[in-house]
Amino acid sequence: MRGLALIVVTACAGKAAAPQPPPPAVPAPAPTTPAAPALRAPRHVTPADGQPPSDPWPAASFTLADELATAIGTGDAIGTTDRVIRSIADPQGRWAIVCQQRRDTDHDGVIRFQQEAHFALGDRPAAYLVIGGGPGLELETVNAISPTGDHAVVGIDRAVVLLDLARRTGAVLPGAHGDAGFSPDGTQLVYRVDADATHRRAIRRTLATGAEVAHDLPAAGWLGGVVPFEARWTVVPIAEEADPAEWMRPYDAWCALGSRDHSLFPPVRFLWVDFDTQTIVEDPALVRPVGAHRLTRRKHGLALDGQPIGAARCKELDMIGVHPPSGMVITQCYDDPQQIYVNAPNVKPFTISGVVERTFEPIAKTLPGPSYCTPSGECIDLTTGAPTAASASPPAARLVRDAADGAGPLRWAEPDAPPP
């Protein structure tokens, strides 16, 4: 027992106790090198959609304030001197996320990176959130970043966390699956929660107030994520047959080496969740909702609320973007790329000059407004369609590195420095 002294008393009175030999010397233990902490293992990737998770979503076992304190540092260096695979920079220069190889994960004695033609091999990297400067906080996943840079959804210590990077605070999203996305204006977050194997929901959270609206999702099928295209509408791709073990979610693939062949991705249907009316719209002819309006495919071309848009003789019409508040749709005829066509419910169709690079996106992106400018510099007001001057915006902050061999750390570029 601890603190108990053992006293031995001789039983023979009048005789001195025989001397005892000294105890053998015990050699001091050899010094050991502490092992590097293991990479965190994400917990929110289930064996398969529709199957119960092997690890039921436990309560967070960490203090978020302590974790965020690890991410905050000082100095000019972003990350460490290890190889940088990729990075994300806050447009306002407040924080960065770097994907680096910092550990010998295959235990061969070296940290290896091998670039092949279409993919890279080597030790497993990890993502690190850096606020200010320094090595940063290790993240399990990078799930979503808001367009404004004010918020992010990440994986920390086996939990899905919503970070308010402007205020340097955060909150755990209980039961969140990991699929998440921000609206184009950065005011809404949509994420997915799996209450059990057959009860799946999409939740829209208003970031300014924290108010949430939930909508049930189909119990069958493999869900490919939640993508909010505007505050009202979120699209959910769904496949009837898929093996999730064969595919990386976007938040697992961002900081990962290797390659996955997505050419064999199963056919998907698009479910449009309307949070305002609590309905789901599925229509093969629907390209996407545009606020209260519908953009649909026709036999030849597209239609906005049933009215043909674009050039009448155009054989192939490319989508440039839409502006939901006004219902404005901007397209370009691939046969005549010098003209950009503008259609809106209450505006007479007109054209502006310019050539826009083809994006081949399956769904037209949302234009944030208030104006749209062609690469040639011609601009229109997205609310009225009237010509307007280009709005000057400050250049976004960007990261640079001095090492030419891919090694870090990174640093913020000078405001007047020319782009690389």
C-alpha cells in the first residue's frame, strides 16, 4: 500500500542481526524518444449509407476553446517546414488551412512524396488550421468553407464542428454526418444529420441567429452530399446503387494523396429541397430553380418559366449563371461565343458582348451580385439589367512560399505583390 513503511524486527534478543547483502543494482532505463502522436481518425464516415454506423456519434470529448487556442499563433510562418500538398487562404487573410506531410505514417523511416502523372503517393498528410501564424491545429476533415471566409465546417476530435472564424468561436453539430455546404452569399449552412439508419435529414441553419429548419430526406439510396445553391434551395444527389467504400467524400479527399476513378460513378437523380415550402422537387427536366422561377430543359435549348431563352438557332447553350432574387439567367451560345444572352421574368431579353470560358458544371452556379461583368469588362446590374460600372473590390489575400521544392512554411503575400 502507498505510504506504508514495512519494518522488520529480529526475533532473537541479545544478538545483533546478521548483515544483509546490499540489493543488486538496477540499471537505469535507457532513454526513449517519445512517439509522434497518431493521426486522428475521422469518425463520421459510415460503412454505407442506410447502414447503422460502427461508431455511434459520441458526444465531443474535448473543449473547443482549448482546441481553437492551439490553432492561434503569431509570426509570419503558416505551417511548418514539411511539404505542403495544398492550402486554403481566407480572402481577408485571417486564417489558412494547410495540408502537409508531417509524419512517417508508413513507418519506413522517411517522409516520402512521389508525384505520378495523375496522382501522388507517399505518407498520409493531414490538414492544419492556422489562425494568425504557427503550426496550427490538426483537423480530421475540411468539410465546407463559407464564401466570405467567416465560417467553416471541419472535423475535430471525432466531431463535426461549425467554426465562426471571424469571432474565433465554434459549436459542435450533434449527429452531423459530415456532408455540409454554405449558401453562395455565406448566410446559410446546410448540413446532414442521420438520426438512425432510415431517418436522414437536411438541416438549414441561419448563421446570424442560429435558427434551424429541418427537412426529411429519402431513407433509401446513397446520398451524394448537400449543396445549397441559394438560401431557399438545396440539391441532394441520390443514387440507387453505390458502394461508399469505393468513393471519397469531398471532405475526405481534400487532404489526401492518391486518385479515385469517378468515371464509373453511378447515375444520380437530383432532389431539390425547398426549405421555405418544406417540399422536395424531382423533375428530370429541371435544370435548377431560380428563386421562385424554374429553369428547365426543352428539346432544343432551355426555358425560364416555360419561355424559351437564349438564341433561337443555338444548337448548344452554355449556362454561365443565375441570380435568384431577380430570376435573371445568363447564357452563352457555344456556336456564337461572342454574344452573352440575358433573360429575366420581367426584363426584355438582351445581349452583351464577351466570351466566357466553358465550365461544364452540371448545374448553373449562383451569381452573388450585385453586378455581373464579362471578361471584356462590360457589366450589368443583376437586378435591373441596366449597364453599370465595374465595382472595384480589394484583391483577395493569398499565400506564397519561398521554397521551390514544395516545402513549407507558407506566408501571406504582400498586398502589392504581383501574382505568381
